[in-house]
Amino acid sequence: MTHMASTPRATAAPGRRTAVRSDAGARRHGVGFALVAFAFLTAMAFSTVPTPLYPLYMARDGFSTFMVTVVFAVYAVGVVVSLLLAGHVSDWVGRKKILLPALSLELLAAILFLTGTALPVLLAARFVTGLGVGMITATATAHLQELHAAHRPQASTHRFELVSTGANIGGLGVGALVAGFLAQWVAVPLHTPYLVFAVLLALALVAVALAPETVEEQFVRPAYRPQRISLDHGDRAGYLTAAAGAFASFAVFGLFTSVAPGFVAGTLHHPSRVLAGAIVFVVFGGAATAQSLTARLSTAAKRRLGQSAQAIGVVTLVTGMHTADLPVFLAGGVVAGIGAGVLFKAALGTVAALAVPDHRSEALAGLFLIAYLGLTLPAIGIGVATLGFSSVTVMTWFAGILLALLAVVALSGRRAHTH
């Protein structure tokens, strides 16, 4: 009887302890999910803080539209360099060992912005910002996915997809909106937004430090190499069609994060910093919302919707510039942002489906490289063209080229579907 009485106690107590440990671990990962989401949102928001401030830099230091696009392009270069060199390393060393240095780079960039407005300082700060963002995007997304799975192992991935999209794309809009409000209503507009985000980035560092790690560090690591890039994954035509769609999508994003605030302040004669930030916010907010609402659509349906919305939006936007009608310009920006968000999500879905698992990171690296070329090259082209032509003329050319690219994407996608 003694043996029988002791046996249940011996088996039940560890079971209760295991359940307690399991519940505590799940709660810890749930808290970690919120902490990493906050850090991800803060980092992405910081990357667009300068956007509504560019007209102030232009007025204060005499920068041309071309120089603004150069400052913006340096950021994109930093992102690409970081994606290639460090975007994949967290798979070996752990998520936090990449996120913490990346957020530290963002904090360093904020400090650089606070030291002055001279062109070399702006270039250095934007490059460092790009380095941090390139390390954060893939790593934070993977970390959120793993924390979600550990917190809610039986749940769908809808929460993860919604939060990661909101932090990534939505964060880009939030940063510009907050910076615009601060620049409009608070003293020292070229310093206060960076000071506020320096505090938020410091809090983000604490948040990540407190979050649980989800990757066990490999003590025997593979030999380091930069992220491999490949454009050929069985269906080269299908891959290039997706890449062209990503290029077109990011061209719209690049327009609104580089030269659009200057167009609104100069050509449309609306210099409000709040308005400049709000424009970026509604474009990226529309993109993030559309990505979430179209989650159940097929990739082909997303591609068609994205192409149509982006084409309609760009035409409406240019119409607003020709008529100097701000509401029409804003409506075009929102619709173009929705189209760009959905089209880019379709491009990601296409590439993920084409690539075999062992080469998926290579395929996505190639897609992001082309996308960031779309973020950079059109913006620089617009900046160069404005040296000799009016903003309205340049934007009309941009719209024509983008519509032609979207037509090519549509025809290529239809041809691939029929075959």
C-alpha cells in the first residue's frame, strides 16, 4: 500500500511541474512576441523619420531634389549590403545576437542625425540606418514567427502575419507620421524627432534583451559566406515576372519616401510637415492593410489586383499633380500604395512557391535585391530629371515608364499562366 500510495505522488508532481513550466514558457514567449514586435515597429519607423523633414533640409541647407534622392539612395545601399552580409547569420548565432547590434546601429544613426545637418552627416546616418534595417527585417520576422509558434503552437499563423506586416510596412508609415507631427508642433524640428526615436530605440534594445531566444547557437558553424543570390529557380520567366513586380512596387514606395514630400511642399504648395508625414502614413498604411485583407486570395488574384490598383493609383496621382489638386493626389497615393503592397506580396508568394526549400533564401535574396533597386534607381532618376525639367513633367514620365513595366508584368504573368 505504501508503494501504491507513493507511486501516484511520484508521477503526478513532475507532471504538474512540467505543466507549470510549459504554461510559464508559453507566457514568456507571448510577452517576447510583443517585445520583439515593438522593437521591429520602432526600427522600421525610424527609417522613415527623415522623409517629412527633407523639405526642411532643402530650405535650410539648399539641397536640391537630386541631393535628397542621393541621401535616400545611400540608405537603400546600406540595406542591400546588410541583407547580403548579415541577413542570414541569425540562423547560426541566434536572433538576439543580430537584433541587438542592428538596433544599436539605428541608435547610432539617431545620434548622428542629432549632431548636425551637413550633407556628410546625413549620408553617414542614412547609410548606418540602412545597415541596421537590413539586419533587422529578415531576423525580426523569423523571431516573431518562432515566438508565435512557441506561444500558440496550435494556432494559425494569422496573428504572426498580421503583426509582422504591421510592424514592417505599417512601421514605415508610422515613422513619417510621428516625425511630421513633431516637426510641425515641437521646437527644433530637425532634432526633436531623432531625440524621441533615440529614446524609443534604447527601449527597443531593452525589449529585445528581455525577449527569449528562439535559436540555439551552433557551436560548429558553417563557413561564413555572404548571402547567395540566384535568379534561376526552375521557371526563370516566372521568377523574372515576380521580380519585375517587386521592382514596380518598390518604385512607388521609393517615390513616397524620397521626393513626394518635396513635390507636395513645392509643386502643390502645401508645406505642412504633418501633411508630409500623413501622406507617407496613408500610403504604407494602405499597403499593410491591403496585404492583410488579401491573405486568402490566390497569388494570381493578388497579382492582378495589385497591378490594376497600382496603375489606377499612379494615373490618379499624376492627374492630381497636373491639376494641383491635393485630394486627387492623396487618393492616387493611397490606391497606388494598396496596389504596391498587394503586388509585392504576390511576388513573394510566387518566388516562395518556385524555389525549393534549400534554395529559398537565395531566391528571396535575389527578389529583395531587385526590389531595392526599384526603391533606389527610379528615385535617383527622378532627382536627376528635376535638374532640367519641372516636377510635373518628370512625374508624368515616371508614370508612363511604370505603367509600361506593369503592362509587361501583366502580359508575362498571363503567358506563364496559359503555359
